[in-house]
Amino acid sequence: MASAVQLSSTVPDDARVVAVPVFSDRRLPAGVEVDVEFLEAVGFEGKPGETVLIANGSLPATLAVGLGDPDTVDPERLRRAAAAAVRAAWRAEGLSLALLAGAPDTLKRPAAAQALTEGALLGAYRFTKYKSDADACRIRRIDIIAKGGAPVAAAVDRGRAISAAVAMARDLVNEPPEAATPRRLAQVATDFATEGSGLTCEVLDEKAIKKERLGGLEGVSRGSAEPPRLIKLTWDPPRARASVVLVGKGITFDSGGLSLKSADGMMSMKMDMSGAAAVLAVMSLLPELQLPIRVVGIVPTTENLPGGKAYKPGDVLRIRNGKTVEVLNTDAEGRLILADGLSLAAEEEPNAIVDLATLTGACVVALGKKVSGLMGNNDGFIGEMKAAADRAGEPAWPLPLPVEYRKDIDSKVADIKNIGAAGSAGALVAGLFLKEFVADVPWAHLDIAGPAWADSDDGYLAQGATAVGVRTLVELLTSGAFPRKSRRTARAG
């Protein structure tokens, strides 16, 4: 990522490249001057994300960046435009983004500046730790050209902080599974929950996990020599207006267990802890955001391997809330560790619970690689989650939890089983399974199996981990739009 992003009211004298907006059909925003004849000659039309460098023999060079239809420019369009500019100026020492000239008057300047900051920094991201000849971004300074004083400056700072958290989550997921182990995730959490940060961190080892009756997590972990961990981070400011629990699935490598995946199916399974990485990243941000909300982050984390002590199809596990689960497929393990995490979350008696998980291939079949599945037990809260995802540019689509499908997880030997009917509503049945562990707390489940991993560069996404969910959760927490506690829960809390 670029080492510095700063706000500037004018283009600096030492600027190397200045990115300016151009609308579709080469229309120019007011105040922008570009050689339109040159654009026409090279076939530049102003489509979203389209770029062309106009070298005029002197500095700064002008980089035309397409914004498309001016009536459809929004924060996400600006994020992607900033990323396109960074990719086009990859080897320049400095880049000035004068793209706010293309923002509509209806878009508030702070929101636009934050979007540009996020797009630029995330567009510059590359995971190069293990590359001997890395093509890292050489841009050392990015100037956001904007006026607006303190609110815009604060928005740039916010965009910078969020981008750093997203990069942290991407790094954790992109690491080889031998490096990003459950113990490593616990160490990361301990490192940023330092004294004075306002965060507290509790880590349960394998003995404590068993003592605390976390039977799902303990069962899934049996096949691995790497011990499991349960990470609990808490942000508890004075006079908190509400409380929220975030739960992230932390399978640091998923072989499928004894229900073994194919070789191809395992190739990207280091990304099965994307939900955990997102929760850790959001929790790391809270000391800087200083939100007046109590937030608890719960991360159950383990490997799922087929060792000699591995749990087996037919085994029965007892979850934290007392319910028993018949395991019929050890590759449906994420819901087992989430069951413990959600049970713990419900014990907190918060206003709401959100879990993020790379949970089902069925959701990828239904919604593809760009859209998360969104399920839950409270329509109002689901609406707030979707609105937050839309604002973040991380689209999520609400899916139902039909009561008619609940019978598909009835078990003859336990309370429930961990899979439903083969080839039938897999994502929805997984959601119904999770619903068994949230009691009556308003809850939303994001199945991020598709968007968590990018097969190629796309806008501000680099090939590999995307850290989807981080910006959505920040939007949700910032909005403060949570259900009120019931009278019973409020008295108990």
C-alpha cells in the first residue's frame, strides 16, 4: 500500500501525475480541462474505470479516468476510479487525485473523500511477503485534492484507518496456512489489545475450550496437531448506547476432515478463516473510531484435518448452549464452531449479533462471487445490514429462512444434524442451523463464501483475499441502527 495519503486543497507543485475525471462520451466536469481530441484519437470514451495517460512533455502528467454517466456517480464509483488511477500510475512516485470534480452535488464531500482514500489505498494493495521479485506499488504519496476543511480531513483519516484494517485482514487470509494458525490469530488479537487501547482480549486454549463446553470447536479440532483457540475481544466504552456481538468463522485450513475435499477443492481453503479475519480487523479499528457502542468480537478458530483422532460422520457433539448435533459430514464444520460462538454471543444479551462465514458453496452457486448471502431472524435488522453493505460497496442479498426447511436438519439420534437434504437449499439450511444458537437475539448471518476471494484483480480488489465484510461492519456499527432490547433482555442485562 502507498505509504502516505494526505488531503490537499490544490495540486502540489511536485506532483508527478494528476488524475482527472471524464464522464461517458468524453464529457468533462466543470473546471476540468483535457485534450478531448486526444481522447477521441486514442479511443477513450470515459467508461467507468477506463484510464489513459496524457503525456504533454512536462510534469505533472494528466491521467484521464472514466466515471461513466454523471448521474450514477456514487462512492463506490469513486472507489473504483481511485483504484484505477493507482493501477495506471503504479510506478509513479506521487499521484494527485482530482476526481472530486466529478462527484455530484448530492454526494457529501466527506463521503466522497473517504471513498477515494479507500479506493486508492486498497487498489495499491499487494501481498508480496513471499515474492522474491515483487511488483509492489511504487507510489509513495497520494494527494486527495479537495476542499471542505476539518470534516473532509477527518474523512480521509477514517478512510486511511479502514484501509489499514482491510489490509490487515487480507494479509491474514493470504498468509500460508502454516503461518496463519489459530495460535497466530490469537497472538494478533493479543498484540493490538494492548493496555490503554480500550480493548480487552481473552483467549481460551484447548483445555479451557473443553472446560467451557464448546463441543463444536473441540470436536472439529480433534484431527489436527495444531490446537484450537477461542478469541474474545471486547470494546466497552462508558455509557455505551447499545451492544453488538460479531462472530467470525476461523477455520484456518479446511481439508474437509474425514469427508475429504478434492485436491482442487482444497487449493484455496486457507481462506476459510475470512470471517475471523474480518472480525479481528474491525475490532482493531474500534480504539481509533471511538464508537459509543459495546462491541464483542468472538472468533472460534481451528484447522479441520483428517488425523487419527478426527471426529467422524456419526459422532454427536454437544454445543455450548446444550443442544446436541449429529455430524453426518465433517466438511460442514464451520457451522459447528459458529454454533459455539453464537451461543456465547447470545449469553452476552446484546442488541444484535452478526456472524460472517465462508459457509456454503451453495451460496456461491446462488449468488456468484460478487454478492454475499444475508439471512437472519429480524427483518428490520436485515434491512440495516443490507443498507450498510450497499454503502460499503459490498453487496449482500437477503435470503429467506423458510420454516418448512427446518425439518431437514431433524436428527433421529440428536437434537439436530449438521447437513440437510443433498443438493437442496444448502445455504438456507445452514442458516437455519445457525438460528438454533442465537436464542431470541436479533441476528444477521453473512455467507461470504463467494466474495471472500478474488480470482483476479478487479477494481480495488487484488487477486486473493478481499476482506469482504470489514467495511460493511464499520458502516453498520457507525450507523448505530440496532434493534432495541426486549424488556426481559434489558432487565437481565
